[in-house]
Amino acid sequence: MSITKEDVTLVLRKVKDPDMQLNIIDIGLVYDIVIENNDVRVDMTLTSPACPSGDDIMDDAREKLAMLPGIGTVTMHLVWTPPWHPDKINERVRAYLGF
């Protein structure tokens, strides 16, 4: 069974930023998903470098992805470029939040 970006995205929608109580896909923290031979690398950022929940968010994502049937190695890659900005939040969610 091959792992797809859609599979990974569905799993990452279950990972929430504890401060915002919204999933990391909708708030724009995931920048890229790379899949090679069922090994998955997720490039993601945090809302700020001082985010106290960063390790917890990344650990939660790694643990949830590791439960996907057929998945190989999961690598969470923290990036800071480009910096996160509220404009990265999904348009529907931004409207819900009043942005």
C-alpha cells in the first residue's frame, strides 16, 4: 500500500495547536509533505520560535503518522522560512476567527 499526500494530510488534520485549538493544516503550519518509498518528511513551522508547544505538536504529528498502515520512517523537519503569518491560515478558518 502506498502512502499519499492525502493520507498524510488527513492524519495531520488530527494534530492541533493547543493554544489555538485548530489543526496544523488549517492554520498553515505545514509547508510541505514529501513521500519517498512510504517514508514521509513533513516540513512545518510554528506560530513563533518561542512557541512553548512546539515539541508537543511535532511529537503528536510524528506519533499519529507512525500509525498509518504501511508507513516507513517519519521525519518532522522544523523550518522558519518563510516565517509563519496569520495569512497562512485557511481562508475559511480565517473567516471563522474573524480575520
